[in-house]
Amino acid sequence: MRGILFLIAAICIYISCEKTKGGESLRITIENKTDSIIHVKLEPKKLEGYNLYAPIDWQGGPYYLTEFDLLPGSNQMLFRTSDINVEPYELASRAFYNISIYSVDRKTLFIKFSQNNIALGYSEDIFTNNSTWNYELEHSCPKPPRTCKNPGKIHSYTFSILEDKIIIE
């Protein structure tokens, strides 16, 4: 009896793995390429509670903080969508009203990107089509590689904060 149950369970697992499709998604990320820690404050269009937002448009949770520190050389995903035909600056506009960058002590605002297409303190605006995004195609696999027949594709776009693009007034 145990052998039959084990065989049925193994067949069900095999069939479910065989039918799994990887899917595609598009992700936008912010990267700190400065020599200092920066503090990022997001103003999402959909707030999920105090200081939290859902960074993925097709499921609830996990939730991300709307404020976080970025170490030099590190990055943070801002939003991910199943709509792979959207441009990264359009996705930023769909997800956020504003993105502000402060000094690590959170006292000095030195960059603000806003929906009105005016970037304060930076030579590019994350919300416009003339912004620079670095593209990378990544493959994801929800299972161990040996059992993954259809890995998903993630179209990853990264907006970098660079020292030489910061405008100090």
C-alpha cells in the first residue's frame, strides 16, 4: 500500500513539474554607484500599510519598506511586473509618485525624482524616456536546475546613481 501511494505521489509531482512554465517578468532596480551610503525614500502609488508597499504587481506580499539605505556598490529592486512590454521609466511612473535620495543621516535631500519630469539634484530623471537604464536578461528557476525544464526570464533594468551626475547647487 505504501509503495502504491509513493508511486502515485511521485507521478503527481513529475506531472506538475513537467507542466510548470517559467514565465517572464520585468524588474526595475536602483543602484548606488557613489562612494557614500545613501538613503532612499519611495512614495509608492499603492501603500500597503505604514511604510510598506508591494513591489510585485501580480501578487500580494512580501512587502518592502518605502525607506532604506543603500551601501556603495549595492542595489535594491524597486518593482516587478508581468508586463514585459513596458519601458522601465514607465514602470517607475506606474509604481511611484516620487523617489527621493537623502544623505545617510536623512537630513539632507540631494536628489528628488518626481512625476512632473523635473529631477532635482540629478542630471537625469528616472521617470523620463531619456534616462539611462542598464539592461540584463536573467534566467530564474523555481526548482533545482536539474528539474527545471522551462526557466523563467527576468528582464532586469537598473538605474544607477552616479557621483558625476549629481548636481550640487
